[in-house]
Amino acid sequence: MEPDLQKRNRVDEFCEELARRCDELQRQGLWRELRRVDSEQSCRIIIGGKPCINFSSNDYLGLASHPLLKEAAIKAVEKYGAGSGASRLICGSLAPHHLLEEQIAQFKGVEAALSFSSGYLTAIGAICSIVGKDDIVLLDRLAHSCLIDAAKLSGATLKVFRHNDINHLESILKRLQNHEGSKTSKRKILIITESVFSMDGDVAPLKEIVELKEKYGGWLMVDEAHATGLFGKNRAGIISACGLNDSVEVQMGTLGKAIGSAGGFICGRKMLIDYLINRARSFIFTTAPSPAVSAAAAEGIRIIASDEGAVRLGMLRNLIDQFKNSSIGERFLLIKVESAIFPIILGTNELATGVAGHLINNGYFIPAIRFPTVPKNSARLRITVTANHAPEDIRSLTLALESAFNQFNLVR
Ligand SMILES: *Cc1c(COP(=O)(O)O)cnc(C)c1O
């Protein structure tokens, strides 16, 4: 009896420590809770039994609940099973994974692609295998947390440049060149940015960054998580739209946003993919994705590249313009937004969660985004518009936001 009692007490102590940490989060307005959704993922969802119009999904083209993606997943389960049984390098490299990777490469207009279980694991696997403790990573200040975590985990020296600030990036590259002299030639430099930023919706100056890395001799990795499906010819993203396919060493994307499924990928030269198959630990030491997930992603890409993709993006672009030109768009200077992501920066956590709570009570689901997802004191509402919304949804959203901001005495 005695040891058991002791064990329970240890667990109690452990939980008391965790409770203290959670209290601290709560005190700072940073407490987070899961909200159970009892409907399929779309622009209308049921949360806690309550129907809401959803303005928070990354399912930009409305493919997550598309009948053809569902059908592709079901067929893959029937033919290949529910699970993949092992990692890709053992016996889990199923036909749907290979078909997906061939399709990604063709869609993006590059030699080859490799899929991962998530975008997060894609960043970890790619960055940690490409740079190490003797190298340098230059990261945009507003880059996604998975890019920050991967850069830290790689052990490389991490330097952060001001958001989309070419001059700051160049000054860091210059300083590295001067200070390190010949040493730099051995230390590899990897510049990492996003093409569309996940929490701000703005676009990186990719051409200028490419010019800099050519001039100073660095490598460039670009995460197209929020650009794939929305920009460029065949909607393949901003890199190909800018004609930079052969200038970006490492292209990254995710399969869970516009593509409507789940997972992540790297694409580019065949040499890069062969290297990652051998070195990317988050690819090697994990069970291959379910064939259903990969087959649905392949179908998502097929639709995006087809005429239906063009029609869906056209509908989305109309809704984006409608919101940009609304009273809210003018009030919060959303006119410069180029993507489907609208940040309304409110500042404090309390204000952001207060406004978000008010909106959800009124049937609009737009969660507050807080630190560490965004920098401190820039808590915000992050509104995303999708092709499945109706113009009437945008009109009523505008009214709901006006009324919420008035309620909270927010004048601009
Ligand atoms: C969502 C996101 C990721 C992570 O992708 P997951 O598949 O959700 O793990 C990576 N980078 C950016 C910019 C993202 O927005």
C-alpha cells in the first residue's frame, strides 16, 4: 500500500506545479481551451451545440468537405487500408504517397517533392537536416513557430531580420561577410521566410530576397503554406508566379490549408528530395501518413489546378474584395491585404478575447490570436474568408464587427 500512496502523492505534487503554471497563463490572459466542433469543417460549423459562421478556417477554397476529396479518401481506405503500417523507408511507402508527390512536383513545376505528416514536421525535418551548429539561419521576425522551432533545434546561429525588411536583411548579410571573412564560406547561410504570412496576410518581397541571397551567397527556404492554391498560374503559389522556381533552394508547403487535407511537403530539385529521404529525421522516424490523407490531398491539388480551382479562387477573390471595401476594411486599413487573411490588431489579450467572445455569442466564430502565436501586445482577430462563404455572410460579418467594436468602445 505504502509505495502506491507515495506515487499518488508525487503525481499530486506534479499536478500542483502544473496548476501554478496554468494559473499564471490565466492571469496573463493567455489561457487556451479546445472548442469541440460537431459538424464537418466548412464555413458553417456547430460549436458547443451552437451554429456559427466560421471565419477562422484555412480551408480557403472550401475543399476540406468537398465530395471528391471525401471520395478519394474513402477509395484509398478501401484499396490500401486505414493505416500505412510502417514508416516510409520500411514498408509504408504506399502508392498514394508516391502519386501525391508526383502530383505536387508537377503542380509546382519542379523536379520532385516529398510529403511529411504535417507542415510542422516538414519544417523540422528540412531545416535540421540542411543546417547545423556551424551554420547560420536568417529568419523573418514574423515567421511561423514551426520555422522558429526548427531553426532553434538545428543548433545553427539564429539571426532574426525585421519583417519583410530587405535593408535589414542586407545589413545582416553584409555584417556576416565582413566579420567572418573566409570563415563564412564554410558556414552555410539559410534565409527562411514565408511567401504569405500566416497571421498578417502580407506577402514577402521574394524577388529582392533572391537577389540578396545570390549576391551574398546564401540559400533560401520559402514556406508557401498560405499561398498555395491562391496565387499564380494554376494557383501553385507565389514562387512560381514570380518565376523563381529555379532560384529558391527549398520550397515548402502544407496540405492542410487550401489543399483541404493534412500534411506538409518540400519540393524542388531531385537532389534535395533524395537528400531529405536520407537525412530528414521527422520523415524517417515516423509512420507514413494514412493513405486516405494523401489521396485526399492529391485530389485537392487536382481540383485546384483545374477549371473548378479557377472558379473557386474567383469566388474567393470577390469575397476578399468585398470585405476589403467594407466599412471595416477601410477602418482597419485592410486594403493592403493581398491574401485571404485579415488581421484586425487590437493589442491586449483581454480586448481580443473580449471581442472574440462577443462575436461567438452572436454566431461568428473568429478566435483571438495571442502571444506566442503573434508578438506580445499585438493580440488580434484573424479573419479568414473562404470560397464557400456567400456575399451575404461578408455583409453580416461587417455589421457584427461594427457592433462588437462599438460595444467595446473601439474608435478609430
Ligand atoms: C499552418 C502552417 C504550418 C504548419 O502546417 P501544419 O500542417 O498545420 O503542421 C507551417 N507553416 C505555416 C506558415 C503555417 O501557416
